[in-house]
Amino acid sequence: MVCAMAGVDMRSVIDRMKTKLANAPTPEELIGGPKSARMKAATISFNGETLTIEEWSERTGISKTLIYSRLSKGWKVEDVLTKPNRRRRVAEAVMAA
């Protein structure tokens, strides 16, 4: 009834909804499953090397989550991989005092 009032073909709406549902993320993806998979699969090139986020994390000591977060905020790759974690530095300073 709403489709008819809007002048839209109901069959087209149903087909479009089916397509959207078929391409929608699973509940596991929504709670973080694929994010981990994306972080493992994503590669970053820096200084002539291309490594996954996980590999860069192991090499730099910067957590995978922090690398991913910095990238999603638009940081330059150089800064993502070379800037230390400020919170960790502050925590270490507090512990040393």
C-alpha cells in the first residue's frame, strides 16, 4: 500500500531489499569478527616495504588497533608507523616515578 501511494513498484522494492540483505554484514562482522580479518589482510607500504597491519604491529610495537585507528583518522603512513603511543609513554612515566 505504501509503495502504491509513493508510486513505486513493490516488486522492485522487495528485490532491492533482498540485494541489500544479501550484502549486509553478518552479526559476527558487526561485533568485530571481520575487522580483525580486515586488519590482518590490509597492507601498508612504507620505506619500500609492504607488510600487513599485523606485521607492522610486530615490527614497530604499535598495536594493530592503534595502527588501524590512526589510518582510519587519515594519518600519514609515516606518522602511523613512527609516532609512539602517547598513552603508553605517559603510563610508563607514571610507573617510573
